Amino acid sequence: MGNNLNEKGEFQSDKYPELDVDKFLLSFKDPIAREAIKLYAEKTEDEGLKEDLLKRVKDFE
């Protein structure tokens, strides 16, 4: 196992320790993260968020 679970079993980023527990940062610059962002955008019911996410992903492709 990695080093990202604290003593309570919660996710805590070692790269971004300032993030709250159980938060995970995704970068539009990362091709793998873009795939996750696209999937999230397709599943969200927030149409504005969907449009914005997909537009920004497209900017990097």
C-alpha cells in the first residue's frame, strides 16, 4: 500500500498535504487525469460544469 492513508484510513495527499482529507487533485495537464475529468463531466447533472470541464479538456488535447 502507498503512503496516502492516514491512521483513520482517510485519503491524505502526500504531494498536496494542504488538501482536506479525502480530496484528490486532478490536473488538466495530465492525460490520465483528463480521462477521469471527461468521465466525471459525462456523469454530472450540472450542465454548466459539464460544458466547462469538457471545453477545458479539449484545450489540452
